[in-house]
Amino acid sequence: MAGKNSKNKKPIKTGENKSTNQNRSAQILFAIFAIILILSMVLSAVSNF
């Protein structure tokens, strides 16, 4: 029983690591998109003055 439990935990951990890596990359991509959007809004406001 103990051997089966330890074997079952290893793929779960790798799956969690993959999902956290995907979440991290999604957050970075969203941050880059937000920065580009904010910069474009600032440049548009500055060009109007």
C-alpha cells in the first residue's frame, strides 16, 4: 500500500508543476499585455496635448 501511494504521488506532483508553470507563463503574458496597453493609452493621451 505504501509503495503504491508513493508512486501515485509522483505524477500528481509533476502535473501540479506543469499547471503552476502554465499559470506563471499566463501571468507573465498578461502582465506584458497590460503594460503595452497602458503605454499605448499614455502615448495616446500625450499626443492629444
